[in-house]
Amino acid sequence: MTRRIPAVCVVLALLGVAPTTAAAEDVSLYDNDGEAVAYIAVDDDLTIYLWEGTPVAYLDSENVYGFNGQHLGWFSEGVILDHTGDAPCVLKDRYPGSTAFEGFKGFKEFNPFKSFKEYAPYKPYASNQLSSTPCSIFLAAGGQ
């Protein structure tokens, strides 16, 4: 009998979060200015919130979807890639410089209904460049 690894465990491994400590941690996402502007709530179905507490997207395996069903990009190796291969959002250890201090997060708002997901396009090669689009604007494109 073959055991399948749950998708959440695979995503947690990609995030670099140990499953035993995942319930208590959020994973911060930084924009092209080194500011923490969003975070992935590991204990909340891998929902991505803006720093103020607004839910804007979620992870489905390596795909990033907005609650409106729009495919936004891919989460791969600590980087969210957009459809051109640039990185609007990165984890702290992937940011190519120093990052700003993380301020206090706002209270989490209720998650909206997840619309029907569009098909993900082919994943581009990573350009190894930060995107000129700020992370918060990139993620807000998936809001309702």
C-alpha cells in the first residue's frame, strides 16, 4: 500500500516550516523594497493576507490563486513568481538585501468565498529579478 503525502505537508516543506510548529507560525512575504507587506497563514488553509489583515489569495499546491479564481502565479523556492517569471513577493531569506522591521499585523478579516479557479498557464522560467509591481498590488489583483 502506497501512502500519499498531503499537499499541505509538501507546501510546508517548500515554505521551510516544520509541520510540528506550523500551527503557530505565519510566513512573511516581502516586496521589492524589503518591506513585509503580506503573510501566508500556515494554520489557515495557506491563506495569504495583506499585512493589514485582508485575505487576498491562497496557495493551492504551488499555485497562487486570488479568491476571485484568478491564477496569480506560483510559489516556488521561497518566491512567488508572476506570469512573466519575475518575483513580486519573496521570503526574507530570499530577499537580496536587508529587510525592514516587521510591524504589527492587523486583525485577520473573514475569508471570502473561493470562486471557481481558472486553469494555471505554463510556468515560466524564473528571471531571478524582483518585479516592479509591488507585492501588495500583485496579490490584491486576486481580491473580490
